[in-house]
Amino acid sequence: MKPSAPAIPLILGLSLLGASGAYLYMLFKKRRSNATGDLVDFFTRSTSKQDAPVAEIVIPNSLIPLVIGRKGYTLQHIQQSTGASINFVDHDESSQLCRIQGPSQAAVEKAKEMVLKETSRPITITEEVIVPQAACGKILGRCGDELQEICRKSMAKVWLEGRARSETERRVMITGTASQIKVAKELIAQKVREDHDSKKMLADPTRQTREPRIRTPPTSSAPTPVPSDGGMKLNTTSPKICVEKRNSSSFAAGQMEVFVSTIVSPSKFFVQLVGPQSTELDLLVLSMTEYYNQNQNRELHRLRKPYLGQIVAAEFNADNKWYRAEISAILPNEYKPGEVVLDLFFVDYGDNQYTNPNEVYELKPDFLALRFQAIECFLARVEPTQQSNLMPAPASATGEEEWDPVAVTRFEELTYVAQWKKIVSKIVTYRNSKSPLHGRETSPIPGVELYDTAPNGMDQINIAQQLIAEGLARPASSDRLDELSRSQLFRLGLTNGTDGSSSQSSSIDKVDDVSASSSTSASTVISSGVHINGTGQTSPKVEQQQQQQQPQQSVRYRSLANGAH
């Protein structure tokens, strides 16, 4: 059946209407928005991105390294943390445009915040400081400790250039922020000033002054002790001064200037050599006092567990200054049961002090650069006077000779103990020594003659002969060299039977620089000579012995003290 003519347009219209509706349906239903705003395909469910959000920041060229970081690690970290992409393009001569593009506005904002945070950090730069070559030792310190301290305080990296800039200058490199570099420069300048001041003080004898180091100064109201007469009448008139005709301006062989720092008796006292080391010791005491007076420094060096022989820092109760000391004994506290006290030996002065452990601190390694200055000695060729012909001179529990307190007091007056007046010393003999610490090797103790300058300024006063003249001592009955073992004699270089043609000067040249192992004598003093009497001439007894021996013999002496000849 054929459709009629009027039905054909109707059929065509309906067909076109259905096709148009289907097309429009497919057009509007094929795409729809998801929850994040992306378009999702209706059939495949796949999403299509909209235009990604972008942020731009103008950053100065000097801050670009902070954003990029070392080897680009900082920039990589920002991109990995946020998922954003960061690129730099030129903006002008002094800045660049940082373009941040991310999957979302939140990611872009987070990346932008991290970039701005990096640009707000201080810039790390490297600068140089020119210092005198002579001050480099002060800047470095012992084993580089002072340089490490500068780095710790300034938080900057500081190092000395390996090659000197010139014979008199050297370059110090500093890496850090501007504030860190400023602190480091101030600390370096302080070390340079300290080095300059110490050298200036060493060169100026007028500035080498010391305060007397006396624990209990004598008072005028204290009664003067009267020596025991032992049943004999004593001469109470002023003693005659025993003056030797010797020019004090030119020292004989083996003589040296010393300070007497501590006296126990004429049989045991301590001296310090006069010289540059005296000023170095004064500067050391000032530095230690300044350092340990600060609470934070004492906390850094708090003593946890003291032990015998430990070198520590302690305050001397007479002048409130800080000194180097050795723990010679750990004793029970008589006043506080269950606690202990430390017996400290001040290694630069020779005196002792009892101190609570909580008042003693570890010694900073820098303060060990200077050798210990106290040298134990005894007055040669004298011994205590006997109380009677039937009673020998007593001896203490430690084996030391016991002297009358009047003799000790007079000896202190003659030697100006701890008043830092120079007197002349000469080594003439030795005796054996026993260390207070079990098992420690010791060096023999030198026996010395002491001379003070006479009132005329030219001659010398033999202090030992002065004590004998005042009846406070008597000549020694024997030499003390027989107390030494063969190994000690060999180590000291004390030899007999040498060729008479060898002079005193040649014997000094043959002396080796041997370190002292005694806790009370940590330096080296060297002397050479033959036995002499109080008048400075060879004694008749020695001359007779020399004439009887073929070939002629000379006796050479050497002790261990501070490396000074």
C-alpha cells in the first residue's frame, strides 16, 4: 500500500523530530561537572581538566639560591610536597619571575607559601678577615680548641687559609649569615687583641707586677717568736749580714733568677723561674679567673668523679683567683660524715688547700699550654740545729727534717716568699724524692744555694750562710747525692771520672732536654759546676780529693725543671 501524498511530509517531520531530539539529548547529557569542577564524559566517565591555576612571584636575584637550594634540593622538595610546577623566567636585570602552576588553587597557595618562607631566610655568605701571622696561634688555640669555640659561639664556619697571605699576614675565612659573621669577627678581633697585649706585657718589664700571694698576712700585733736557746744564751743583737764579694749584675755559670713562691721549711720550698714564663703565668691566671667566674662556664666543666692526680681548676681562698691544681689526696670530711674533701696542690706555686669537690672544676684544655711552674727545691749545705748534743735533729713522719719555727720564719723573710722579689739560685746537689701518689715516677729534688742582693746593690748575701751565722742552722754533715740510684744519676747526667779537659760549658751543651715526671717539678733547670764553699771558692776538701784522683774529676749537676738553661 503506498502512502498518500499528505502522509509523506508528516512521516518526514516525525523522523527529523526524533533525530533532532536524540542529537540534542546526546549533546547535553554527554558532559557533566563532577564535585571538583572537572568535566566527566557521560559514557566513559573520564574527566577533562579545566585551565590550571597559576601564581607568579617576583624574586630578587640574590634570593634565588635560597629557593633552589644546594643542588636543587629545596626546589625539588617544594614541588614534591605540593605537586606544583615551579619555573623561573627573567623579569628584569635584578629579579626573576617565579611562575607556580598546580593541579589546584590550594596546591598553588601552599607552594607559594613555601617559596616565600625560603626567601625570608638569612643569606649565607663568605667573607675574609686578614689577621697577623703571629696571632694565628692564639686564634687556633691548643689542638684547635679556640677556633672551635669561635665556631660554636658564632654558629659560623671559620677556618684559616692553608697558605699564608704573606710573611706577616694570614687570611681567615668565615661562612655564615651576616649576624653570624659579625659575631665571628668580634671573637677573632678579641683574640688578636689578647695576643697583642700579652706580647706588649712581655716586652715591658715595668708592667710585670704581681700581687703578693699570702694566705694570712702578718699583723703588727702578732708577737715575734723567740728561738729556743737549748740551755745556752743567745745573742739578741741584730745579726750581721754575710756578704759575699760577688757582682750580682753578672751571673756565674749555672746561676738564675727565681721567685720563692711557697716555703714549708728550708728543706722543702718551691721556686719559679724568672722570665717570659712568669708573665705568661700571670696572663694565664687572669684568663682562668675571668673564665671560671662565669656560671655557664663552670657548668660546662663540672667535676663528675674526681681522681688522684687529676689536673683541675680551683679558686685560691686568699685572693679569690683561679689556678691550676692537682688532686693529691681525697680525704673524709671530718665535719660532714659521709662526704670527702680534696687536698689540692697548686702546680704553679707549690702550696696546698683543702676544697670541697663541688668547688673544683675540670680544667679547660687551653689552660694546659703553659708548663707547670712550681719547682721543688731544698737549701743546700745546711741542716737544722740540734736541741742538744745528745738529741739529734728530729724528722717528720714524711721523712723531712723538722726545723724550728723561728728558723722557718727567718727563712721566709730572707727569701721574700710569695712577694715576687727576684733572688739568685744555683743548683749544687740533689736528693731523692718520693711522690705522694703511689706508683708515680719522680725526679730527684735539686739542692740550691740562694743569694739575695746586698744593700750596696753589687754584692750578694748567701742565705744559707746567713741562717748559720744567726744560729738558726748548721752546716750539713753529708752530701745528699748518695741517696740517688744509679738510674737516677744516669738520667740526670751526674757523672764522675770525666776528662779534666772538659769544661763546664761543654757539659751544659751535652745536656739533653728531659721532661720531668714529678708532680711537683714539671719543668727543667740545668746547672753545672764543682762544689764551692760559702765564699764562692772551691773548698779545700774538694781540692784535696781532686788532687788525689787521676785524672782530675769534676762534678756536673743537672735537674729537671722548665727547659731553661
